[in-house]
Amino acid sequence: MFDFRKIIVTDEDIQAVEKFLGIQFNEGQKKVIRFWDTVDIQACPGSGKTTTLAAKLIILINKLPQGFQQGVCIITHTNIAVREIKEKLGHYANFYSRYPNHFGTIQSFVDKYLAIPAYKNEFKKAPKIIDDQVYSIEIRKLPILQKTGTLNYLDVKNIEPGYLSFNKQEFIVAASVNNPTPLTVPGISADKWKVHYDRIVSAKTFLLAEGYLKYDEAYAIAFKALRNNQGLKKIFELRFPIIFIDEMQDMELHQSEIITDLFGNSKSVIQKIGDVNQAIYSRVNSDGAAEWKPVINPELQLKQSNRIANNLADLVKGICVSPQEMEGWINPEPIKPVVIVYTAASINQVKDKFAELIFDNNLMDKGIIKCIGSRISESKLNINSYWNDFNRQKIKTELSNLNAYLHQINKLLKLDKNTRESRKLFLEIFCKALKLCKVKNPNTNFYFTPYSLIDFLVKTDKEQLVQEINLIISNWIIGILKQDDIEVKVVEFIDTLLVALGGAKNEDATFFLTDKTDNEENGKVENKVYKYQKNGREIEIHFDTIHGVKGETHTATLYIECFLRIFDIGGKVVKFISSDEKGREKLRKEDACKKQLPMAYVALTRATHFFSIAIDKERFDQSYHEYFEANKDFWEVCHI
């Protein structure tokens, strides 16, 4: 049996792989490349973790003995990460793409080796599909939910039946795959809920037998298979004596647990690589804790960033859930980050002020400049609040009238896209009409969306109207399938809805409802680059979300305040920055801070030379003034 732990990587091995990859590894990277036992590797932003992993994989090919018949398992979280590693490997990727190796996402691993074989064993056939969207469509079709009132009840309670899962513990229907208890809904008697619950169980059991699986239910099947056959673990240990896991921080709870369940007590070597502080994709568990809790070996961490200047690294390395070491590159002309404090009247000047700072520091031609935030729409403060013309969609199609909506619904039903999308379009018709009539949600002063409309009606004791909406939409869909003309009925119900919400039909709404032109309006063409010009000079600022720039490198980054339940920068981030270490430790225990800090950390670790933070003056209190004044050797504050 080949012992991976005894692999010796020579200086010549490292020099050869450096030549192939066209780089030179630092001492921290070399230590990781030389280490071949089980380990968690915490990698700071810009530390070259993907390149380091690729180097290990290239060297490993030449270390495996002739006739080696076991497999090397390489798992990532996304297909994008798979492609990135393969690009680094070049022609060496072909070796790992062949049997008996596995090179793919955690989902593909679970589907291929656990869920599909277990499903075949139980149902004597392969599943039809593993897909969340298809599953959500199919479950809404089932008569046991549609015709019994259970679907209406779930819609009233804002519970999407397609989101409910068989759980990983006992394979019972729960709110999520990780929830250990059966699904419950407050405000209903146990006897009445049992009737609804049994119908949901019957619907999901029927779909399971028909071969429809959700992504997370593949894990529920996998856990069930492992419970019923403990010998599987030994088979996996023999098949995969070494496992590399990239982007470990993005694994969700059930994903990290399936890895632990399979390999945690095995003799296999498991090397997990990631940055727990950049966990912005994985959900948190019921305790609000991160799924991956790396066991830190100080000698085997990637702490030298090739991206971030040393003065910036010193500031941001502590702005995170789990403080870590980070060493930036030495910038002989360091640039202090700037906090831009704006008012409601000056918010549109934030991007221009940032552009001027880029000019002042002569960063125009060094690389990409970006402005990033956490929200792009449906929020009291989002990216569009700073630049109204920002539009991330290439072509956003907007249906221009009721006739166009009904035509689109008809097309969807003919393509068997079914009721979920059709129902959403009917709700969009209602919201469009309400918007044209200037009817807003009185709780938020925003126009209604399909979700917020139903939510508002439920919370204002108009559940009977919600039930009516569900019933008439179902009847309209049936009517369209029978080729009935339902336009008059739709208009009549909108009149009823306007009365219920205190609105009145106006000329714009009447035109929307009666115009017979069957057309679609093209929304704004993609507009993500803001061009700032001054004194004959021009600079481009690329706008994006924080999620959209994860993994990127910028010359300079502007991190703008947005709102999602709380104001992220003014509510938590600047408070955290300005706290002492005792205060930071206290904030790290707060759920809201645990959610905001990874976003802030990703945002503030994109830039090589300079970053700026934008915050509203209303949330920049006196203690913040005092902190940045006391630390003016490291920060600047600019009021506009």
C-alpha cells in the first residue's frame, strides 16, 4: 500500500513545477507543497492557494508508483473552481479526469458515488433529474397539494413547498436538510397541521419515487445510505486514499458533514484548503457558526498575500470572524484607505470623489477599479442608490402590457414550465398595476414585489384575499390551458385588489390593462462601467456586487454601504473597525456581525493598492470620528 505521508518533495521538484507554472513559490507555499498528511490549510486572500494546490497535484503524478490503481479525489465547491484548477494544471488535468480519480464539485461527488447508486438500489431505476428549479415546478403540480387547500395554506404562510427537504438525520420532511425536527408551522392546531404535513410527505414521497430530487436531498439520501451500510466508508477509504478539498469555507453544513462522515475516521489523507473568513456563500447553521472550523497548524498556513499592500493587510487582517495572520507586499509609497462620509444629498457624488482619489494617487493605469456593495435592488439603500444607471443585466426584458403578460404565460404553459413561473407572472401583473396606480407598501414605502405583496396581505389580516388570489390564479391557469379568454377576469380582480389596498385606477394603469400590442420592451442594456472625466482625463469605475468579485484582484476598491435588514457598514462594520479587541470579540459573537464581517472582509481584500469605504453621515457617530482622528496615521476621513 502506497503511503502518501512518506512523499518527499525535493528542491528539484519545486523548481520544475515553478518553471511549468511560471512563478516562484514563497517559503510558506513550499511548506504546504512538501506536506502530505491530513491538514487544514487556512489561506489568506491573494496567497496563491489554487496555484499551490495545482503544484502539489503536478508533483504527485510523478510520485505515484507504477501500477497505482487507487484514486485521487479533488473536490471543490463550484464548477468555476474546477475550471480554475484545471487551467493551472494544463495537460496534467487529463490524468485527474480519468478513472479511478474524481475531479469535480462536492455535489457531483455525492450524486455520482452515493445518491444515485443508493436511489437505484432502492427504486431499481435511475433518478430522472437532480435539480431545485425543476423540483419546485413539479411539486406544485400535484393534486394532493393543489386540490386540498394545502398549497394555498403554504402560500399564505410564505412557505415554498419546493424548499422543504427530507432531512439528513431521519429522512423526514423538515424545513431544511439540516433541520433535525419535522416541519412545523406556528398558529395552527396540531390536528390540522398533521393533515397538511401528511399531504406534504405524500407529495414528496411520490416525487421521490418518480425520480425527482433536489440538490440537498441527494445528501439526505447519501446520509441514509451511510447509516444503512457502514461498510461503504471502508470502500471509500480504499478507493480514495488521498483527498484534496478546495474552497472549504464555502461548503454548507451538510456538505462538510458528509466529508467528515465518509473520511473523518479513515486512514485517508485529507487536505482542506480555504479561508474561513471569506465564507460568503455557505449558509450558517442554527447556532450561527461557520460550518468549517479549521484546526490551525501555524507552520502550514498561507499567510503571505501577493495581492494586498502591507499597510492595507495590517488593517484588514483583523476585520473578520476568525483573526488570522496576513503579510502583504511592501509598498514603498503606501496609500491610506479613505472613509468617505456622505449625506442623502451627496450620495451620488461618492463615486466621483472616489475617482478623484484614484487620480490623486496616480492609480489610473495600474489595473481595474471597482465599486462594490452587497445589494443591487429591492432595498432602501443599494448599489443603484449611488449610481442610478447601474444595470447588471445584459438585456432585461419587461412585458409592456397585460396582453404581453398573458401571451408570455401562455407560452410558458405550452412549454410545460408550469405553475410556479406562471403564478409569479400573475403576481407581477398585480404589482405592475399597483405601481402604475402609485400604491406602495405602507410598511416600507416601496412598491410591491410578488413576495412583499403576499407578505403584506398576510400580516395585515387579509389572508382571505391571499386564498382568493391562489384560487383564481389556479383557475386562470386552467382556463389558459383550455384556451379560454381570461383577460376580463384579470382586470376585474385588479379592480378588487385596488379597492382592498386603497388605490384607484388611473390613465397609466388603464392603458397597461387595455393595450393590445403584443410586444416586449427591452429594459436597460447592461451598464456596469461608470466613466468619470475631469480636465481631459477619464477613469472607468466598474460596479458589481461583493459576491460577484470574490476571487478578483483590483487596484482600488470602493466598498459602499447597503441595507439588508440592517445597514451593513454603518450598522456593524465601522463599529467593529473602531472597537478595541475586547469589543471586537464581543461583536464576533453576534449573529448579525457574523453575517456582515465575511462580506466586509471579501470587499476589503480585493485591492492591491487602495480601498475606500462609504458611509452615510447619519450613521457616522461621534465615537467613529474620535477613532479615525486618533488613527489618522493609518486612515483618512473625507466628508462630501
